[in-house]
Amino acid sequence: MVDVCAFYTPHGGGVKTYVEQKMAIGPELGAEIVILAPGDRYEVIERGPRARIVTIPSPRLIVDKRYWYFGDKAALHAALDELQPDLVEVGSPWRSPSWVAEWPGKVPRSLFMHADPMTAYAYRWFDPLLPRSTTDRLFAPYWRHIRGLSRQFDSVICASKDLQDRLVGGGVEHTNLIPMGVEAGAFSPANRDPALRAKLLAELGLPESAGLLLTIGRLSAEKRWSVVIEGVKRASRERPLGLILLGEGREKPQVLRAIGNNPHIRLFEPVRDRPRFAAMVASADAVVQGGDAETFGLATAEALASGTPVVVPDKGAATEHAAGGGGVVYKSADPDALASAIGDLADRNWPRGNGRVTTMRDHFEQLFAHYRGLIAAHKA
């Protein structure tokens, strides 16, 4: 299979994590995986006998130079002609799926909804002012675009029921729910390290008796960092709390302004060392997330796999993770509600879970079985 992956960047992020897992697990399940991504130049990066990344020359995004975008339809089609896939998957709802749909190759195509633009942008902008039905009418061209794409693709993959329900409600066809998961064996309650917890609290100028909160993600507006920071500030009026933010991105200046001179809230670069990152997640008392545009909520799932309770908004895919008792839900975009939810967990002494969640291997087994069905039906 060829994954036409416009969101891939070697600098990190949730898509990179997902792609790395796909290239590791896919060959074990009998699939040959090619990630076709935009880049500065043509390059083939081997990741094993049946997995590789192929980049084609493409322009960089103006708003974030760590990312590229497909800018040449003919070059994309030529790359697909050369690769001759049995199935093409595309993970962007914008221009690249239209180009993939126009490619004349006679193979099935899948649109994986790795992004939810309506929630990330339209609903975030207009929810305080308008009912969502009105917003949907204002953005009718987007809905027409997605409905049209769904008729050109054999399957539209959703990693959460929240997203699938909204797409179906908007008239999108061929949707299939295939939840994602976490890296098997990487996250566990056994990774909890009291010494690391004490060290992190000390870096925040707090004693071991304080609560340690963690939040993770790209520094972009849809993650609602100001809500998280303000909610933690308000919750800390009742009890000593520290917050570590792990992330990078174009909203870094705004995040630092929101933190201000608070010594107990700090922004750190993402932790690339996976064992250390897993230990940090397990050693936190709770993982707090602000974004309500998640299509799955990988950071939330990793927290639950670590036995760490979560505090998540009542909109978006992350809500589904908390539904099983792994955390608390608060009214989206409301710092007071977030502060109250944090206080609820603290009053219950940060109850920890057993770490049982769906793994990424489970996800790919289901996804590739679905794709084999598409290929067989297409051949028939």
C-alpha cells in the first residue's frame, strides 16, 4: 500500500508517530508499506525490507516551515505510476485526496481522516457565537467537498465514533470506524518513577506533595493551550499544582505569554527518548488536554495505557477515552470547568487505572484486514 501522507514531517508529531508504527507493524502483517510524502527533494529512505519513505520535491508551508505540501499533481501521479500500489491511502482532507482520486490507476483508494478541519477551525471560531447547524451552513462548500471525496473513495476511515457520527450526519459516504491505539509495550503503569516525579516537581519549584500535571501536543491554536494554562492556574489556587507542557510549534510565543512569570508552569521541548517520555507520562498525576478537534487523541490514550488519569474536553475524540472511567470530562474551552475537573481528580487522590487499552497492532490488524477486503472486492 502507498500512504500519500501530506502531514508527514521528520520533525515529529502524531502523524510521524503513526507512520513509524505503520512501517514497523505493516510488514509483520504481510503488507509492503510506502509512505509517499512531500519534501525538499526526491529521496528514498529505507526502513526495512518492506517499508520505506519516498519524498518528492515540494514547497514548504509558509505558516510552518517544518511541513511541506504536494504542489505538483503530475509529479504525484508519476510517483504513483512508478510505485504501482495495490491500494492507495491518503490522510489529508484537502487537495491531495482530489489528486489521488484523479489518478487513473485502477486500484481501491482510502481516505483516512487524520484531521478534522471543521472542529479545528470553524467550530472553534464560531461556537461561542452560533449553533453548529448555522456554522455548517456557512461552511457548506467544505461539506460538499468532503461528500464529493467520499463518493470517489472506497472507504473513509475514522479513528473515533465522534468523528464518524459527524461525518455521517454531514452526508459523507463509505465511513468505517477503525480506532487507533498505542505502541504496544511502550506505555505501562510499571513505568511510574517516584524519583522522576520528585525531580520534575523540583524543576517547577514544588515539593513532592504537590500535584504534577502533564500536557502534550503541537503548539497550535486548536489545542487550546490558553484554556489549559488558565485552568491549571485557577485550580492551583486551591492546592499546589505544577504543569509541564511538552510541545513545539508556531504558537510558542502565545503559549509563553499565557504562562507569564508563573514558576510552576513550564514549556519543554518534546521528549524524543521514548522510554523517558513513557516514564514521564506514567509519573504524572494526570494528563490534561485542551484540544477538542482530536480525531483520536493519541496522547490521551498513551496516558491511559500508563495508568494515568486524564482531564479532557467534552467534545472531540478524547472524550471517548475518559468514558470508561479513566478520567474526567469538562466543558470545552472553559477554564473554570477545567479547574473544577482537576480539583475533582485531586480530591480523589489522583485515581490510577490498570493500563489496558487498544494497541496500534490491534489497529493495523483491523485496518489491513479491511484493506484486503477492498482489494479483493475491487479485483472481483
